[in-house]
Amino acid sequence: MPRADFTVGSGQGASRSPVGRSESSTNGTRDMIARQEMSRPGLRLVIIVGCGRTGAAIAAAMSETDATVYILDIDATAFDLLPVGLVDQGHIVPILGDGTLERDLRRASTQDADVFIAVSGKDTANALSAQIAHHILRVPKVICRLGDPVMKEMYEGLELAIVSPTGLVTELIIDATDG
């Protein structure tokens, strides 16, 4: 399988790095996406916002299910958490961008995604990016991580799948004390 090209710019002076914000990299991203989709027929496109431990783990797991994963983060060093082999094979594509900005979500082809997952470290950013993905870009399956149980209740009526680590951990601990 051809190695994904994460080069920003062109020529001998270009460096291997996540796809950046320049206009030339926007076209490069689309070309790269088209190449990957042709090389992996029947795949699902998954967009993840947030490349912390959770986002990186989800990206690795989703890439093993015949999905191609594009993962956005505003911090290029966050991509160091991604498995190098999966990035080199093009199964995970790191994209430097802000998941709360519609233009960056569009640059990552979110409008073509089958699944959108917001797992940055900020509840408000996750809620905003999930709403853009669902209501504006019309992604059919949107999953949003919200740590605050009050926010979780508020957003559950907006046709988003809300996951609350606080609630999950609480349930697991309560279950563990019963056994």
C-alpha cells in the first residue's frame, strides 16, 4: 500500500509533518484522500477531533476496522501519540486544524465522513464541533465526549451520541463495589 504523503510544501526542503493549514496543503489533502480511498475499497471515513490519549487510542482501534481515520488537533506534537506504522500506511491521517472551525472541518472532508468523534480535552469545543458536524456538515453518526454530567443532559436532545467519562467511571466503580 502506498505511504501517505504528509509533506507540507513541496521539493527537497519539505518536511514530513501533519497536513497543515495552507491552501496548497488543502489540495494536497484532497488528493491524498482520493488516493487512500481508491486503495482501500469499502472503507468508512472516520473524523476525530482531539489527538490526546483517548483520540489516539480511538484512531488506532478504528483504523483496524477497515476505516480510514483523519484526526485533527491544534497541536502538532499531539500526533506523536499516534502509531507510526498506521500513519505511514495511510490508515490514520493527522491534520493540523481547529475542530471548532467549519473551514478546518471541511478541509478534513468531514462532510464526507461516515462517523465523527469529538474527544478533545474541552467539553465546549467537543459540543461545538459535534454540532457543526451534525447540523451543518450532515455527518450521519456523531459522537461527543462530555465530562460534565450537566452538559451531557443538555446536549442529549440534540441528536448527538453523548459519552460521559464521568458517568461511565462512576457506574464502573459502583458496580465494582457491589461485587
